[in-house]
Amino acid sequence: MALEESLAKFKKQQEKCQSTLASINNARAGSFRAAASPHDKSVPIATSASIAVKAPAIKFSYDTQRLQYINSVQKSTIGAQLKRVVDLLRETREAFTAEQINDACYVDATNNKMVFDSLTSNDKVYYDGKRFSYKPKYGVKNKEELCQFILKYPEGIRIGDLSDAYPKVMEDLQALKASGAVWLLSNSDSREDVAYPNDPKIDIKVDYDLKSLFIEIDLPHDMIDIERYLQKNKMKPATNTARRRAMAQVQSSNPKPKAKKKTRDISKRTKLTNAHLPELFQNFNVP
């Protein structure tokens, strides 16, 4: 009998806690709508609806597990919590308040000063005093802006610096490459891909020392030696001089016979210009 009373009392306490959590969520949802605008009008403001889509629905039976998970997140290292927030901002490209961040990824930037200070001082996070949003290295937002931006860097720009500009930036880079607007080349030294503008009007400045170094290089006179040097340095030559010379030698040793020129016989229809000299035509057979 005492066990049944204790179980009933426990169920009532759980229901009371659930109703309290629901009232807190409703109060936060009301505060979200009254929040200020972010630093950039193009950055959408996170709403309770968008957060609800990203956060899985929690049933009453799993409430204990959810609270344990929240506790584990908030007790994790500052770096781990910071990564969760930065990933949230980069994937959504929305502006979040501290309360919205807590609801979306369970990182409490309101009561944890170390987390708050880490967010406000992070290079990838912009804070306008109210909301947090993702801050890419370069503020291009679409394919057209990306193309115009690359044109400003004739010496090339690292693709890694452009990769977080907006979600579809890598697809747009491949489209610009396919259209011939830009070049995507790999740097053999740093192993990094670099984007170059494909515009013949761009004036590329080359240092005098580099020009002198290029001019002073003494190349072999035989193209075969150049190809061997490239192969020695693990580079594939664009030509095959040895094969080309062998084919030319074979063709020269077996020349094609010249076609004999067909002689024309004189007939009655042939126009004779020297008819007054009959001795010229004594050896021709005219039918």
C-alpha cells in the first residue's frame, strides 16, 4: 500500500515538472519574437519553429535521458561546446540569441561566462550584442558575387578560404570552372587548391627576380633530355620526342612512289596552235 502511494506521488511530481517545462518553453518562444534584428539583414533570424525542426521531439518517457544528455553537454569542455555552437551557426546561417542556442544545442551561453566569452571572441562568430551568427572569412553570398570576388585576386585565392562563404560555394566554383570563368589549380608545394580568374585583360605583375631566374635557366638543347628531366622529377612530359622521331624515320625510309603523269594523246578535238608546222606532229597518231 505504501509503495502504491509513493508511486502515485512520484507520477504527480513528474507531471508537475513536465507542465513547468512546457510553461518555460512557451515563455521563451514569446521572448524570441520580441528580439532585435541581427548585424546583417540577409542573415535570417532563428525562430522557435526553426529550432523545433532541428531539435528532435522529446516524449515524456525520454525526459530523464534528455536531461542527462543536456547535463553531459554542459559539463563538456569549453572547446566541445564552442564547436557545437559554431556548427549550428554555420549549418543554419541564422542569427541566434543565447536562449535559442541553449534550446537548439543545449549550450548555455547565458549562465556560463567562459562559453559566452569564447563565443564573442571567436573569429567565426559575429555578436551584435543580442544575437550570434556565423562569420565567414569572405562575405560573398552567391555565384555572381563569387566570380566578381575572384577577379579581384589575379595572383589567386585559396579555395579553403572560400569554402565556408555560403553552403553551395563549392558547387558554384565547379560551375565557374566549367564555364571557363575561373581556373582551379593545385599548388604542388602547399598541396592547396587555388582559384585564379580567367581574364586576359588582367595585368599580372611578375617580380624582376623571378623573371631573371627564368631567363638564366639553361635548358638542354635536345628535347629528349628535357623529357627525361621531367620524368626524373616525377612529371609527365606533354611530348614524346623519341617516338615522334622514330615514326619520322620509318616514314622517310619507305617513301611513297610518285604517281606517273598521264600523257595526253592528240585527237581531232585537240586544238593545235602550231598547225603551220606539220613536221612537229609527224610522230603522233591522230585517229
